[in-house]
Amino acid sequence: MTKDLERDLGLASVMAISIGAMIGSGIFILPALAIEIAGPGVVIAYLLAGLLVVPAALSKSEMATAMPEAGGTYIYIERGMGPLLGTVAGVGTWFSLAFKGALALVGGVPYLVLLLDLPVKPVALTLAVVLIAVNVFGAKQTGQLQVAIVVVMLAALAWFVGGGATTVDPGQFDGSLDDGLGGLLAATGLVFVSYAGVTKVASVAEEIEDPGRNIPLGILGSLTFTTILYVLIVAVMIGVSPLEELADSATPMAVAAEEALASPGVIAVVLAAILALVSTANAGILSSSRYPFAMSRDDLAPPRFATVSDRFGTPITAITLTGGVMLALIAFVPILEIAKLASAFQILVFVLINVAVIAFRYADPEEYEPTFESPLYPAVQLFGVASGLVLLTQMGTVALVGAAVITAGSIAWYALYARPRIDRAGIAVNTVRRSTGRSAVDRTEDVLESGSDDVFVALTEGTGQARERQLIRIAADVARERGGGVTVVQFDEVPDQVSLDYASETQSPADLQFEEQTDQLSAEFDVPITYGEIVSHDTKHAIVNFAAHEGDDVLLMERQPGGLRHQLIGSPVEWILEHAPCDVVLVEDRDFDAVSEVTVLTDRSPFDPSKVRIADALAGEFDATVRLVYAVESSASADLKRTVEEYQAELSELCSASVTTELVETDGSVSALIDIARDAEFLVVGRSGGRLRPVFGNDLADRLIDATDSPALGVHAHESRRPGLVGRIVERFVF
């Protein structure tokens, strides 16, 4: 029998938790660093940072009411957007909390050494080791102690604001915008981490009574209170102290307290700062160590991170890893860069929170039923994403490179370690996948039900009669299915020095042979066949121009083997693929007579409608079966496999020929696809061509065709028959 958590946390408790998570050592440290960047404009920076947190606060409130269970940001993003972005969010949040803990130690210790004449860095490292040991040994920080610390800090800060407000000099705020928008945004990004704890209450959402009301009110109320408090504190600091002294001091709050409240105020501020140091640093170790622990339980990290010590009852590996990162930061990274890194990762996580809500709303899964919905959706979330990305650009090289490296590392970790071990996807990914499958079926239906297919066969003087017959046969089979016709044109290319008028009036033996053999072939097939010859200085341009002028639906050509030169600079065929106004079919020069099965092969994206159309037409004429083969990696999720099978079943109902479907599990390598291609009696594959052609190495379709001895077609669909770039990226991602 499962046990439920008692819902006994009211609005006051929710606000207390959220305020307690935000009020920490940051307010004692960051103002000096921010003043150096934006001067008195730091007051506006704190206000702006609070406003920019609102979208993430609304998004987190909505997700917490939809899934009011113990957890947090990592769980919401992993469940909604899948394990890939869950990995990025988990690692990002872990680093953000580790950076915040390191910042508390590096920036908070100077307040301690005001009382004791000790070196800052060794003391910070010693305290870090002590706190790591406390967490390893499992000593508990009671809720009452945490409340007491918050009360003392708030009392000291309230005294500071109330006592110092009467001595504020308004002239201190002159030139608040002298550093321009860039300086203001850089300072805003730096102090952003001060609001990191605003959504922590979501981790205890399952214990909150009336979550649809108390979670959003608690989060927004605490954010409003804390923003006002921060703005007042910084305004008093700047108003009572010279900016130069604040910017140069490692203890700016103590400097301001001495100006406004004399020695008693300094003692109160130092006491509050030391309490904040211990509370924030300990919370950083405790909270951040939970992320590798949780990711390990979800198979996104090695099992040892989820191992709990039999002796101490704590996840020692996760705690020591987090502690090691914090020690390295304290020892080697300047405090300003630690602050920037902490804020950068928090901004990145908040961006993902906003994206997660968009994903949930777009997917609209049955189980996502929030009792509170973010107002002005999706404008608020899009603003949150855009503003977060703008702030990231202002964080400096170290923060940007750090965020990029950790994000790329998270993606690489997921690809190399986690992906082979998991069999699930996010709710939004599953829903988008099914929607993409339905869209692909609709596109295929439109193509199959379109009008007649007029096929244009492009030949050269070197095309023999047997080869021409095979090309015309395929063209006739494709055209006949929908009542179209075939146009056969031989293109003769002459040097630029030769006049086209002269060349067109001169008939060579090859020209006469073409006319004779084409005339014979036109009587062999029961479709309208017209033929002619075109002389040009550039065959590829002439082919494309003719297809555009005639309005043909399909261009049929011989497939040309590509050497190294063609791989490096492209071939005429590649140029035609990119510029042709219609579908292009490249035919491999292999003889065939009777065909009983036409294999259409794809992987990691839906079947191209043009491939299905060509295969269906040929199978109908051959009295053959269309074999739809979809290759998936053996590690693919069960939902992906189920969606592909449903998609194949819907696709088979659209074809006029009989269809069999196969879902083949592979190791994801090209060699696995080649093995499938070798078994095909008649192979139809898609071709990228154009700008998507690899710079080194052939197109995958070429490699598959080269690997088989069977007749094969490479089908390149016209741009109008394919989804746009974003659509193709989505298809590759979800399929």
C-alpha cells in the first residue's frame, strides 16, 4: 500500500520556504561586484533581475500544480522534454548550486575574517571540507534551525534598511545609466543567481494544501517581497557609502553598516553574513548532491552515485563529487567568475523551465492538468526564453564558454552513456512524435492522390539502346499508374566555340540512332511517349530549364558514380538535384526483368512521400509487393517503436499495391543499413543531394546503392514536397 504525504503547508509556509531559499549570502557579496560593472545602476539591475525571473516563476508554478509531487526542476524537464534535456537540466542545476555554494564560501569568509585575522582562501577551503564532512556523516540541519537563521538574517537586514534609509544621499544615484544598456544587463545577469531559490518550493509541492492557489501565490509573493527587499538593501548601501569603497571592498554590507549604524550595525551584519555563509554553503552541498543521486536512479548517471552508505545513510559518492567541484572552484576560480558561472547556469535552467511549459502545452498530454495556468501563454514563456538568452550573452567569455562546454558535455554524456541504457522519452517528445507521424501520413496521402505523373527522361549521346529501354520502362511504369506521359530528350553538349544553330542543324550518326531506337521503344509501351534532342553549351542547365518549361512531375536520369572530384566540388547531378523544379529519380544501371518486391528503406525520419509514390507505382506495374523497412536503434524507446509501427500501418493503407512493413532493430551504424539494402530485390532510397551533400564521402543513398547488386533508385524529392528545415530537424529528433 502506497503512502501519501500530508498536505499541511499553507500559504505562509510556502512563502517562508521560498524566501528562505532566496535570502542567502549573495546579498552580502554580489552588490560590490555588480557596482563595479554598473555603478549605481545596480539598483535597477536587482529590480530587472527580479522581473526577468517572473516567467520562470509562473512556469514552475504551473508545472508544480500539474504534477504536485516531491521533486523539482530536473524531474519536470526530464518528464516533459525527455532524458536528453533532463540530463542538461540536471547537470546545469547541479553546477549552478555547486557554484552558489562556492560563492557563499569565497564571498562570505571575508566577513568572518573581520573578526579573526585569517587568510580568506585557506579558511574557505577548511570550511568547505568541514561542511562536506557534515553532509557525508549525515548530521541534520533541522527545520527549526533554518527558520531561526532566516529570521536573524531578515531582522538584521530590516534593521539595516530601516536604520540606513534616513541617511541616504540621493546624489549617490546620479549616473545610474552611465554604463549603458550593456553594463546594466551584465550586472542583471550577475545578480540573477540571488533569486535562484524562488522555485525551490516546487520540490515539496506534494505537501502543500490547495496547491493551485498556494503555490503560485507563494512563489510570486515571495519573489515580490525579496525583490523589494534586495532593491531597498542595495539602495541603502549605495546611498550611505562612497561607490569606490563599496566596489573595492570584499565586505560591502559591513562598509555600509558602519556608515549608517556604527559598530552595532556592523556586528549585526557580520553575524547575519556568517549565518548566511553556513546556511547557503551547506544548502549548496546538500541540494546539489541530490542531482547526481536522482540522475543515477533514472539511469542518466552511473549507479554508484545512487549508492547510500550503510554506515551514514548518505549518498557519499554524490556528496564527495559535489564537494570536489566546490573545492576546485574555491581554490582556482576568481570570485567574480564563480558568480557569473552560478548565474549563467541558473539562467540556462530557467530558460529550460520556460521551454518545458511550452512543450507540455503543445503536447497537451492527458495527464498534464494544471490547476493554475500561466497567464499570457506563450508570450510570457517566450519572453523568458529570449531575455534569458540575451542575459547569457552579457555574462562574459568565461561564463559563456563554461555554459557551452557543460551543455555540450551533458549532451555528449547522454549520447555515450545514458542513451543506450534507457527506454523512455518525455511526454512532449512522445506527443510531438505521434503528431509528426500523422503529418507525414497526410503529406504522403496528398502526394499519392495528386494528379497525373508526367515523367521526363534525360539522356546523353552515350546512352545505349538497352539502357534507354530500362529508363523508359521505369518512366512508363511510373507515368501509367496515374495516366501521365513520358518525354524522352537526348542532350548534346558542344563547346562554347561552336554555334548552337550550327550544332542543331548537324545530325550525327548517334542522333539518328537515338531517333530510330526511341521510335521503336515508343511503340513498345502503352503510354504516350514523345522524344526530341536539345543542343546546349551546358547540359545540366538545359535539363533543369526544360523540366521547368514543360512542367514535368518527375525527372528520370542515369545515376552517375561519383569520384573524389565530385565528392569535393560536386557533380552536375548534384547541381541538378538542387535546382530541379520537380522530383528527381536516379536509376542505377542494372538489368532486371520480373520483380516480386520493392523495398523502401529509411531510418530516423518518416518515409519520403515521393519514395512511397514511386515504389507504389512500380510495384503496381510489376504486380509486386511494397516492403516498407524502417530501421531503428535497438536502444530506441518502446514508444518510438510503437509510433513507427502505427505510422507504417497507416502508410500501407494509402498504397494501391500490397504492402508489408518491417521494423528492424540495428546498432545504428551504416553497415547495418547496408546489410538491409543487400537483401532487397529492388531498392528505393531517398537522397539528400544539393547543399546537404557531405563534403567528404558519398551521400548515404549512394553508399546503400553501391552496396547492393540489385536494381535501385535514388529518389530526391523536390523542396515543395518536404517539410522545412525546422520540420526536418524535428523529424530527425523525434523519429
